[in-house]
Amino acid sequence: MADVIYPRLIGARLRSQLSYRASFAMDFVTQVIAQCYELLVILILFTQIHALGGFTKNEVLLMYAFAGTAFGVADLFAGQLDNLPTYIRTGNFDVLLMRPLGTLPQIMCSDIRLRRIGRISGALAVLGYALANVPIGWTPAKVLLVIATPIAGSVIYGAVWVVACSICFWIVDGREFANAVTYGSNAFTSYPINVYSRPLRWFMAFVVPGAFVAYYPSLALLGKQDPLGLPGWVGWTSPLVAALAAGVAGLVWRFAVRHYRGTGS
Amino acid sequence: MLAGMTTNVVFGLLRVAVLAAALKAANGEIAEYDIAATNTYVWIGQGLLGFVLLWGNNELAERVRSGDVVVDLYRPWHLQGALLAEDVGRGGYAFLVRLAPPAVFGMLLFPFQFPAHAYQWPLFLMSAVIALVSSFGIRFLVEISSFWLIDNRGLYGFWNVTSGLLCGLTVPIAFFPEWAREVLWLTPFPAMLQAPIDVFLGHGNVVKLLLYQLFWAAAILAVGHFVLQRAVRKVVVQGG
């Protein structure tokens, strides 16, 4: 049944968004600008300096672009989880539980925000620019890495989103906590992680596996040594980390949903 | 409240790290900002963000869309004035729970640049309050745009994604290229965040900064008043 329902649901969501063209266009542009925000920050900083944490402007842009693309895709599919507190507070989560479908996919399909493609395309444009302007010794494996990195990254962000939003089952008003982790890790991963202080790096790069979204794959692409001392093959492990993160997220979600109590009515 | 504070602290930590790395690459100082001034900038800025409330909740716009705004309009008050009073009250609370905690966090854990003179403290407070008034004024304008747009979420989103950069939340405006700096200081945006931070740090001429802020606060409120009057004239009350 699920294989028929989800495509239909998604199709309906997409059509409904495209029916207000002007509003959609404005939203789309806003998303492109939102993506350009951090880009401008990087460009402004580089009017004052030549290297950040030992990386040149184009190298930082490469990390930013990987992070941005991955975040945009994750936001497209998992951003809806930001509405979870409303579902829980109003008791509408009961409705999801009553349907014979998974709760998580239902929320994910509840609102595929097509305007997020604005964010993704902004990031992809920078990715193209950065890839053309950094020195990379291309091999078939590296081409594969360029394709796999945003996909693995979006799975990692998606997992982070699920875990962070699961907190709302305990703290109903926990959305801002969750956003500190989700949006925070987007800001975090847009820069080389060796600029951060040790505790912050430890948490945001390895507990939340943000370092595998952009930093390590970029190092592997550039053929650069990690200033933090991890070996070079780490840059190729992002898909594994993504699979692991998704598994953990699935478990956390199950545990969290079991904790849910309807408001009754 | 606690959640908002956490967000401020997390983003503060991220910003401090990136800006500190930039300073390190520039041999310790960029445009009057050394490491202590940068930390101060970030923590005061993160605190002010919740105090001036750069990003509102678009509640008034929703009331315009649903028609509930009629109730607000037929009360015997000046809507803008009443909401401003409400916002100043919110600011009093936010001062304690949003502005003070990140600032204290920064003071205790990072090298911090305290004002060189005692008189800078009251001036900073004054500057912050004027910043709050300007921020309210802009939010009010964005929200009542829905009298014309009906759905103002595009404009609201646009303001939310651009204001951080324009107001000097993420990168000090002093780091911008010269032309951008000059253009920005002609706009009201730095008045909402960068100006009070500058007053705190003692950057620039404090009298000039305050006059600049006062001018824009008054101008924005005046525009808001005028726009509201125009809006009220076109409100049609359905049914009874």
C-alpha cells in the first residue's frame, strides 16, 4: 500500500505548492538568499584574510558547498520535523499513529517544501565553482566521492534532524534546542573544523558526525593532510558514517515514539 | 526561554571560533577588533538578538490575514503605540533572560573587553533600547505589509534571512569592504545591532551613533504610523 500512497501524497504536495506561482517564486528566491548568507560571510572574511585555519578561500567554499547541498536535501525531506511539537501539543500525532504507515515517513511526506530546491541550487552552483577552482588530482574514485558526499551528508543531517527533534517528545517546546543542533551543525560544517575549540569540535564533529559531511571528504578530494591528525582514508568513510547515523536515528525515533502519550480528547 | 538561550550560546561559540580563526590569520587584529573585542562583539550580539528581537513571530500578519486584526483596530488605542509598549515590556524580560546570560557567559569564559569608562554602561543601555524600538518598527512594517500582500511570508522570510548580515549579527560591519560599510551605515540596519555593540566597545563616536539611531527609530516609527493609517482606510469588515 505504501508504495502507492507516498508517491500520490508527495505529488499532491508538490502540485499544491506550484499552484501559487508568485508566492513560490518569492519563497524560492528567499531560499537562494538564505543559502548565500554564509557564502557572503565567507567572502567578507576573506576580504580581510588569505587563509582560514590553513585553507584558502576556494577550499573553504568547497566545504561550504558540500555542507550546503547536503543540508538543503536533508531540509527538503526532514525539515518538516520542525512541526513535530505542534503535532505533539495538539494531539495530532495520534492521527499518524492510527494510520497503517510508519510515523516518520508520514511526517516527512507531510510537507515536502519544494522551495528548498532554491537552497540546494544555490549550494550546487558554489560547488561547481569551487570544484573548478581548487587543485584536485582527479581519479574515478574522486568523481564518485564528489557524488557520494552530498548524499551521505544529507543522510547524516537527516539523522541529526530526527534525533534532535525526538527531544520534543520529552520537552514539547524543544524546537529551538533541536534547531540549535540542526541549523547549528549546518553553520558548523561549512567551515574547516580545525578552527573550532576542542569541546565544540568533539561534540559537533564526532558525536554529531558533522565532520563527515564536508570536512573529511574535502580533505580526501584535495589530497590534504588533516591538521588534526586523522589518517587520509577517513575522508572516504562518510557513507558508512551516514548508514550508522541513520540506524541510530531510527532507533532513537522508535524509542521516542514509544514514549508518546496522546492528549486524549 | 532556556531553548532560545541555548541557541544563542551554540551560535555564539560557532561564531567566536570562526572569527577567532580569521583574526589569527590576520595576525591578531582586523579593523579595531582584537580577540577580546571580537568575543565581546559576539556575546553582546547574541544577547541583543533576543533583546531587540530581530525576528518576530509574524503574529500580527496572521491576524491581518484571518481578519482578527479588526478587534485590535477598534480598541481605543493607537495600534502601533500599544504594540510598541508591549514590545518594550517584552524587552524588559528579555533583558534578563536573553541579553544577560550570553553576555555573562562570554564575560566569564572568554577574554572580554569591558567598557573603558563607567558612563558607557548607561549609554549602552540607552542604545540597546533605541535599537529595540527600531527593530520593533521594522517588524511592524513587515507584518502590516500583509494588509496589501495578504500572505506576507515571502517578505517576512526575506527579512529573516537578510537582517542578520545587514545588522551586523554574524560579521562586524567593520569587516565589510569599504563601499558596503558606507552604504550600510546610510541604512537603518546597523542601528538595530551593530550600533549598541559599538557603543559598548567604544568604537566610533558615541554621540553620533546615538543620534543616528534616534533618527532612524523616529523615521521608522513615523513610516509605520503613516502606513498603518493607509491600511486602516482599506480595511473592510465583513459581517457583524
